[in-house]
Amino acid sequence: MLGNAIESMTPSDMPALVSVVMPVFNAQETLRRSIDSVLQQTYTALELIVVDDASGDDSSRIIDEYADRDARVSVHRQEANAGVAAARNVAIVAARGSHIAFLDSDDWWHPRKLELQLAQMRQTGAKVSYTAYCRVAEDGRLLSTVTPPAVVSYADMLRGNPIGHLTGVYDRSLGDAKFGRIGHEDYVFWLDLVKRAGGAICIRADEPLAWYLVRAGSISSNKLRAASWQWHIYRRVAGLGMIESVRYMVHYVAGALRKRH
């Protein structure tokens, strides 16, 4: 249990609203677990913005079922499948909260994830935060536990992304943010926000606060493709020179290997 966790905030201390962004595409097998983990948060001042990216399975009916039961759930539907980045951007535009969090439709959270995260952000003044998380196989096996560093700077982020997307929260006072159509779009998104914020913190807790489902054959599991995306980010997005890019690439590869052990 979270024995050393910070005590719950009083209502007067809480940000007005946290917007949780959830893109959905053909997720009927895992969707209920993901939505339940949001709606069962001990921090209740939230809205869940679900963007159905033209699912062809039973996802739409499941989403409507939750929206009918809980007024905190809002639904947006894409006329055609546009991809996860576009779906997240739709939700960000629709968001009303002072903070934004992300959860994909096959991942899930610890019930106190948002409570602990927002309390520590408020206490430290951090504008971006993240947590430890578990990587889980489709058969339920624990693959690894990812324990990020206590703080990260922009330079740290260039060495590799310690922010599991399902764990990240940012304060909208940092300005508008959106996802681009680029490989490693999650990484580019958090790289930009950490640069704006001047750093980010890892939330202190006695156990990981999120679970990431690793699917066999997923895009992110293609290591060569991921490495080429990373190189493109160094050269084209961050604008680094050749020598700097090589140096950071070595750190990236080493970090990627550590995550999986």
C-alpha cells in the first residue's frame, strides 16, 4: 500500500478540473478496465474525454454506456480513422481542465494516481510530472517495472524519454500543446513540455501508479524503426549537430535496453 504517500488534498486545495484524454480504436477487450481506472480515482474532480477514432467493434456502445452513467465522461467521434495523435489533439482542444493527463484504452491506473500526482505538483510548483509504471504482457505477466529518475531536465530528456505517456500530467499554464504526425510523437510532446517547464518531477509513491500493456508486434516494439525515429528527432526536431546527436543516441540506446530488464 501507499503508506508514505502524501495525504489527500482538501477540496479548496484542488485544481478545478483535470482533463483525462483517452483515444479509442477497436478496444472492446480492454476499454472497460481503462475507463474504470479513471472513474474510480480518489481524485474525483476530473473529466474523461473519450475520442472514438472510427472504431469498428463494440467500443462505441461501451463508451456510450459509461457516458450515460457518469456525467464526467464526454464522447467525441471521428468520421474516419485519423490515428492516435489526431484523436488526442481533438481531446486537448475540447479539454476544460487546468491540468491534462493521458491514458490509452488498453492501459490502466492505480486508484490514487491523480490524487498523489496533483498534490505533489501543487506542493513543489512543478508544471510537468510523471510516475513509475509496470510493463505487462497480454497474458498478464509482469515484464518489468520502470522507475524513472526523481527529476529530469531538457538535457536529460534528450538522452531518452523517462516519461511513460500514461503517467504524464502537465499544467496548461505552459501554453498550447499538440501531437504531431511523427514517429515517437509521445516523446516529442513531452520533450517540448519539459523544455517549456524547465524540468519535470517523478511522483513519490510506494509502488508504481500505472500499468502499460505491451502488445506483441506493436509499432513501439520495432527497435530499428524506433531508433530511426529517434535520430530524426535529434537532427530535425531538436536541431542537434552530428556529434551531439551521436552522443545522445548512445544514451538513448542504453536507456531503452535498461527499460526492458
